[in-house]
Amino acid sequence: MKLIKNPNRRELLSTLGILPVLGMFSCSSSKGGAQKKVDAVTGPTFITRSDKQEYARLKTMDLNEPKIVARQKKMPVGKIGNLSVGRLISGSNLISMNMHARDLDYVTALAANYNTEERVFMTLKKCEEHGINTIVLKNHNFKRFRLSKYWDEWGGKMQWIADVITTDINKYEKLLAEHLELGASAAYLWGGASDIWYYQKKQDNIIKAFEIMKKYDIPVGICAHRLEPIMFCEKEGLVPDFYMVTLHHDRYWSAHPKENRRFIEMYEKDSPEHAKYHDNMFCHNHAETVAFMQNVKVPWIAFKVLAAGAIGAKEGLQFAFDSGADFVCLGMFDFQVKQDVELARKTIAESNNRTRPWA
């Protein structure tokens, strides 16, 4: 199978004419030299003898075994459409190599060499072992890593939500169909498209994408990194099965200074000026987001809750669930899964300060 390089967000946007110069995820952003493309290694990379044993344990694990089922049931769940979803969802940035590494040039190459195809399968199986039953994926994840092997050869059951990445509304349905043919259980409009279309005053494209998704028998979501597209959806009376909205506070060292924040800066080329945006903030207005979402009835998946690793897992999860998020999408390496699950379960149990009802 041919390996597909991850789409470059700024290259994707360069033809849109929204800024004089556009240089990559939010589900697809990579910055500067720190995010050079590195093709995935396809063989397993083992660190220690115990690591080899863990590989064998996970590959042969029967997810229907009673003790595994009992462990999975400890994860609180909620409903998104007709899907039962664990309140901790696996993100895909660590699979896509979108590391948001800022100026740490080695991080993307390090992650690509560690997260081999087999390592990705180990991570997915460990997630399922601990009750994470849903992951956000793109179709190019399947092409970069032969992810169908996870279901066919590893006994995986993980359901996945398709992140349909395009800003061309004329290509949207074809791309959506490709994800569904690969087995996606739900889909959402990429947050980059929501942000950009709103900024370009092409909000009708948000409605069109929503209507396209609604033609299919799946749960449908709208994603955004900015609050304004969500406010637009609410004003227009759109009723998706879920929203996916960034949420994190700005009390961390590398946070972009508040006085310098601008709506579309996530999609601009890096500036040499230290005070400018450098892939270091994904929720510009957390207070406004929390306040607005209190009265939104649609289930809310919060993502980027750790500000791409700038905020500790305990703090980020606590802030998200206390603020009213119903689910958290979190990128995890295999060695982080168990700890993050335990933190999520504990945080959910202790979220006594939230005023927004659980969806």
C-alpha cells in the first residue's frame, strides 16, 4: 500500500486567498522546520524485553474476556447519536505525526520512529483494554498505517469518528464517502473548514456540509477551534449530534499573549517575532467558550485540552470536565493510556463543580 504524506494545512489553504501569505492540523497543523514529513516505519520498535512481552500480550488479548470486559466497564460512557462512547476518546495527532512541537525540531522524527505501525496497533489495543472505545481518524491514517489490519488481525473493535478534512465544499461528499467506506461510525466537519469558512464569510458552506452528512445514517458533528462557528450553528438552528470544540485555559508558559491573538492566526505562516503565534494556542477565549456552552444541549467533545502538551493531563482533564465537556478527545502514546484513563475516571467522578448537565 502506498504511503500518503499527511496533508499540509497551510498548503491546503494557500489557494483560498484568505491571507496574503499562508504557509499546516488541527487536526492538521504543523509548524516550520520542526514539522518535516517523516514516513512511518512499518516494523515494530521494541525498547526493552518487557516491551516485547507487552506487544505479545496485547496482540493476543481477547477483548471479550470477562476480566477485560470488567475493566472496560469502569470507563464512564455517554451517547452520541446511536453510539455508546467512552467519555475519553483517543485523538489521532500522535498517529498523524502532527506533534505541534513548536520549535523542537526533533520531536516529529522521534514520534515517527517510535510510533511504528505495530506500535499504533499496541496503542489502540491498550486503549480498548481500558475502556476507550472510540478514536478520531482521517482516511489518510488508514493509508499511512494499514489500520484495517488492527481490526482483522488484532481483534480490535474500536469505533472511529471520521475527521473529514477539506475546505472545498464541492469535494466534501466524495471525501466523506471514502471515510464511510473504510468503516467510520460517525463523521464531523473539520474545524479548519468551519473556522476558515466563517472567516471568509462563507458560512453557508457549514450548512451545506452539515446537510451532506445528514444524508447518511451516521451521527454527525461540527468541529471548530473558534467559538464563532459554533455560535453560528446555534443561531441557524442546526442540530448536530455533537460539537467538537477546543478547550484549554491560557495559564501556561508558552501561551500566545492575549493582546496579540487574532482569529485566523492558526492558519498563517510562522513569524520570526517571538510575540507572534507559534502553534502554541488552540483555544483563544476559554472563558467565553465555557459560558456559551453551558446552555448548549448538543453533546460536546472538547479537544486540545492539554494545549498540545503544555498543560498536565490531570489539570487539563479537570478543567475540561469541570467546564462542562461531555467527552474529551486526547492524543496518547501507548505508555500514557493507563494513566490518562485513571485520571479521566477520577476527574469525572469528582466533577462536582460543573453546572452543565452531562449529555
